[in-house]
Amino acid sequence: MKTKFRQAWAIPKLFSLSGLVSLSLGCGWLSLDLINSPVAIAQISQIPLTLSREPDETYPSFVQRATTLVATRLKNDFSKNSSLNELRIVVIGQNNGNIAPVLSVNMSRQQWRSNPNPEPLILSLIHI
């Protein structure tokens, strides 16, 4: 009876030992594969845009034109570059040789996907 017990005990012990060896070797290969796998890098792009004021253009219409420029640039850049995660755009206005930052926006790809309209995120840099 004692020998039957040892035989019955030896077989599962052998299987568990081979299973443990297989598992440790598999985990080793898995960890090596994870170490050698390529890493995705978040890309953030900072873009200064220059916009000249048209003759007799009001400031509100100039800001609206700048907002349209920003929306177009966001759409183009996010559509063309799938690795781009965030855009930071500053619009610099020109008027008779004077320059000044007019507005800026920081928008992530996730924000753009949920609402491509940048107006809620635009920070006006000049207050009249």
C-alpha cells in the first residue's frame, strides 16, 4: 500500500516540476520579448503660426481668422501624423511691423477626436 501511495505521489510531483520548468522558461522568453519590443513614444508638436492683419480688419474678425487657422492646422496635423499625441499652437499677429501673440491652444489627440473645435481650449493672449 505504501508503494502505491509513493507512485501516485511521484507522478503529479514530476508533472508539477516539468510544468514549473516550462512556465519559467516561457516567462523568460516572454520577458525577453517584452524587453526587445519597440516602444511607442508620445510626440508633442509646438507650432508658431504668423498671421498678418488685413487692412481695415477688426480685432474680433482677426481673432476669428486666427481660430479658423488653428482649427485647420489641428485637423491637418492630427490627420497626417498618427503618432502625434498633442499639438501646442501659438498664433502671432502682425500689424504694421508690430508683432504680438494673439492666442494659443494646447490640444491632445483625444480631445480633438471627441471635439475637433478648438474654441473651448483657446487661450486669448490679448484682452481688449
